[in-house]
Amino acid sequence: MRDEMKKITDHLLSADSVGLLTHINPDWDCLGSCLALQSVLRDRGVKCDIITDEPLTEYMSCLNSEVVVYGGGALKYDCLCCVDCSDGKRIGRRGPAFGSHRDRVCIDHHRGGEVGFARLSYIDVDSPATGEIVYDMLKNAEIPITEEAATYLYCAISTDTGSFKYASTTGHTLRIAAEIMDMGINTSHLCELLYDRKSFRQLRLQGEAINTVELHCGGKIATAYVTAEMYKKYSADNHDTENFANLPREIDGVIMSAFLSDRGADGVRVNFRSKDGRDVRQAAVALGGGGHTMAAGCTLKNISMNEAVKTVVAEMEKALKGENQ
């Protein structure tokens, strides 16, 4: 494992230029990992850009995140590295450019990656965050982790572990967080940026979502949603609901939950969550998606919100019974 890590680190450092690709709608694990890698590579003279399918949201750009929005055509870098994703469908318009590139690298922690996705891959499905993998890669290569890189990696690890409360969090995860804190990083400020900021429209929209909450299967399953009309009412968009996925999961007695968001022509986005180690990923996979055991997602096309709710509840009921494994 250490040799595999070192091979990828050495490969990235040997390139003259590296393009780091996020998945579509990047979360903080993805973006923080990319920003940390970019910082390290640039410090060592490697030209490095983070390439996204779309501009970052206000929430994702709170730490002066610098990205290049893909404009089409070939990606002219010596090496392309896909971070927090190992599936061509999850990188959107950049998929063909990545797939045709001669030097493809992947760093990820998700299950169900695409066979042959990259020439060099490091995928650890037992890691709670890609940020933790990147931290371990840098330490393994004896590369000093700067304050800037540590800041980004803390954001990555904290968010993908639910602020260190998810079952995926390990003692190793907490030791990494402690090492970062010992560097003098203001983690309290970071947590405020990541978790304690809402615009007025987001707060009102959250109220609308809470009013849609329904319990199913004797209170073991919960759903909530936001419709296109709700978004329009508050001049909001799907980026305003990035932190809504856990709302129905927080209800006492709920084991599995789903938050649904109407994305218009892009369909209904579904974010699944679970407790007690229950495998909600199987429900997402059955509907064409994927993810982790306790946090997964999918997109449903050409379907009304009411039908989408019925569909995801049916799959979660099967998941509770272990029928869709």
C-alpha cells in the first residue's frame, strides 16, 4: 500500500503539468483534496490547475478556491488526475477528454469505480475521506504538509466524516485532525465557514423542505424534498440545498432517509443517508447511482417529485430488508 501511494506521488511530482479533475458538483472532500494537491505540486514547480465542469458556488469558494472551468476540447496537461471519483459518468463534460488522455491517474475512496478508468489508481474504500488518503500520501512521501495544504485537508476530512461523527471515522482520522490542529490551524474558524453559514433564502428554503418531511415504514424511513417552485419562490438554486441531505436523517427513530432536489432538465437528485451502519448504497445502486454504505446518491430522470419519493422509498424498504443486495 505504501509503495502504491509513493508511486502515484512520484508520478505527479515528475510531471511538468497536472490537471486535477473534480467530480460534478464537487463537495469539500473533493475540492479540499484538490486544493491541497495543487498547493504541494505548485510549491515544487509543477504547473497545476483544478478543472471543474461548472463555476464553484459561493459556499465552495469561501477559502479563495481557484479553479478552471472546462471549456471543451482536449485537456493539454502532461497528466490528468481525477480526485474523489473513479467513474467517467461523474466527471460530466470532461469525461471524453479524460478518457482519451494517455496519462490518467485516480485517487478515490468510493466503491464501484469504473474498470480501466485510470492508468494509475489508488482507491481505498475503507478510508472515510479522500482528504485522509491525500494526507497519508504526502506523509508517506515525506513531503512537508504546509499550513495551506493542512487547512484544505481539514476541510476535506471534516466534511466527509460529518464533522467526525460518522461511523467511518477512525482513530487514525482523529489523529490526523489532531496533527493539523497542532500546526496552529484555526479549526474553529474553518468549522464556522463550513457549517455555520446560511443565507436568509437558504434558511427559508430549509423551512420549506422541513415541511415536506414524511415518515415511512413505521418511522424507520424519512424523506424530504425541494421542488422547482420552492427554488423559484426564494430565487434559490440547488447549491442552496447542499447541506440539506441530513435533515430527514436527524429524526429520532429514522434508520434510512432521502433528500430529493428538483434539478429541472437534469432530473431529481436524490441524496441517501443511513444510521447504524445500514447499507443505503444498495438503494442508490438499484436506481443507477452509487456512493458509500451510509451516504449515497442517484439522479432520477423524467419523473415527478411524488413518483420519485415513492420510488426511493420502495428501494430503501428493500435495503432495510436486505433484498436489493
